[in-house]
Amino acid sequence: MNGHRIQGSLLTSGAQRVLRGVCNRTRSPLEGSILVAPTLEAGLYEAIVSARAVVCGSGGLTGHMQSLCRGRGIPVLRVDKADLADLVGEVTLDLESQSIILERGSSALSPSPDDLGSACAVIADLQDIRTINSSGPDAKRVDSFFIREEFLCLAARLRPLDALAGGPADINAYARAVADRLCTFVQALLPGQRLVLRLLDLRSDHAAEVTELATVAVEPNPELGLHGARWLRGSSAYRDALHAVLGFLREGLGDAADRVCLSAPFVTDDEEFAQLRMHLDLPVGVPLSAFIETPAAVHATAAICAAGANELFVGVKDLVQFYLAADRGNHLVADTYQTRHPAVMDALRKVVESARTADTPVRVFSLGSDLAHYLEHLPTPVGYMMCTAELQQILLRTRP
């Protein structure tokens, strides 16, 4: 096998064009290794974040764990599953040719910090905040950091559904752990920055991987099932946990607790948003933003703003797969999954224009490779969300 090259497809890139490492085929963390796994899943979180790179046998550009890797600058290369068996010992990843060399980088982003305006960094942990805020004077252009509650749970080894299925003590313990982590994040912010928490959104297939005691329904199509705002509206235990989180934040941060903002995931329309707001029974003055990631939400954008959403976040990754009927994790339809498709661009323009009319701030998620295209074709004003590693590349770019 000396010098043999395995061709693959790059799902996320990194700062290095060529890197070398020892293959880790276990599920245990091995610092600086190249993790080899058939699929990327939540149970591999610790092994993924300790790896220099990941090689997998399935998946698309925009799965949750791929997004985690993109945010941390961890390259992910997909190869045929049959080739995984050959990956043992030390190998070399050539990101430019999207291949692995047995035995023995990234696309340039044209936009500058001046083009970016304000930005939102999509993060996985505290280190991502420190990475962005150490990116020189242009770090001030990042006025918010976005994190999923699920990522907080993974990093803290929490089992949210098990905790929520328990009694008040279990719910309080869960809330305390989440709040303590958020407090640490807030303390790392620069003046004027805030933290956006996307409320718990565990699809049934993901929930089953991180649950030991709670009952999880088996759904034929979890992507289109009971998750996001649909699940949140039916959980009184989560409402209690959220109230406890807000209380612990106020206790630990005082007035700085207002720097933590809440966002509702997977909202379909204004009625669902209003019902969720009512169900959560948020204290007066606590704003709630909405994620726009379905075609229905695109067409209801104006109504969602009117229903009280203080800000909009456009989840382009989900939006693309629903508009184009192409599973973002299925490499067999990768050619169909197009983040610049005319239908997708039309949807993004509708959201931005509706939000602008309602005087509601809006942020559009962008892969680094799409940012220049979005800047050129979307109306202004609009903010952008980007994963940490790609956003840092822009912040560190030297102005002419």
C-alpha cells in the first residue's frame, strides 16, 4: 500500500493544506489523531474535538457534527466506506486534492472584514469565543455568538431528556449546569457582545444517542418529526428548566444576564411562534428570536416578526434541503444540494426584505464559500452567521 492514494470529498476544510497523523479507529479521544469513523454522530463528540482531522464514510456538508468540525477548523474528508479499512497507522491528508496518502487547503475567502459589517459566530464551546476575540481589532465586528443548547449538553456530558423526565431536583441540576456554562461564556465576551442560545432541539434519532432513561419515540423521518418548537410547546418540564436557567443566570451575572438571548428553533409560522412564547411563559422583557429554516417560515416571515420575534436567524442548511428535497447528509444527492440555487436565493431575499420592512434584525448563515455570493446578491442591511474557523479567516485578513 506504499504511496497509495485514496480519493475523497472534502466536507469541511481547515487552516492547513496538508496534515499528517495517526488514525484513531476507537470512539475514545486521542489528541492530535485522525479520527476514522463510518458516520459522524453525537456520541463521538469528545473523539472529534480532540482530533486534527476526521475521515468518515458517509455524510454531507451541513450535518450538525460537520458544523461542529467546521466551527473548530477540523477538516472532514468523506471516502467510500470500503476504503475505511485501509486507514491504519500514520497517513497524510492532502486537503487541496481531497485525498489521503497511505504510508508514509482551504478555499480562499474573498470578503474582507470591511465587507462583513457585524457578524455572529457559530460556536461549540468557550474556546471558540476566545479564538474570535483574539483575532485582532476586527474582533469587534462580531457582536454575537450563537450556540445550540445541545452542544452545551454534549460538552458538559448532560443527558437533557433524562433530566427533564426526572423530578424537580433533576431539572434544577440540569438548569444549574447549563447556566453555569453560559455564565462562563458571558464572562469571556468583549463589551457590546452577546450570546444567543438556541433552545434545545433534539431530533428523536439524536436524542436516542444521548438518552439512557427517557422514552424516545421512533420516527420514520426524524428531520420532519417532533422536534424544535413542536417539541418545546409540549414540554412543561423544559419550561421549568428554562425558567430555572434564567434565574441562575440572574443570580450569577446580575444585569449582565441580559447578554444571553433566546432563540426558538424550527419555527413553522407565526401561530406556532406565538404559542411557544405563551407556553414558555417568559418573563416580561425577555426577548425571543426565531429561526427561519422551513419554506413555511419563509412565507410567514412578516407575520413572525409581527408576532413579536425580536430577531431572525436564517438556518440556510435546513432551508436548502427542504426547498430542494435533498437530504444534506446524503452524499448521493450532493449535486442537488445547492446553497446558491435560485429557489434558495429567492427565499433568502424574501426573508431579508420582510425583516427589513418590519425593522427586525436578520442574520443569514453562510458557508465561507458562499459569503461573497450572498453579499453580492442579497439586499442590505443583513448580518451573517459563520462558523468560527471560517469567520476567523476573514477577521485575520490583512486589509490592502
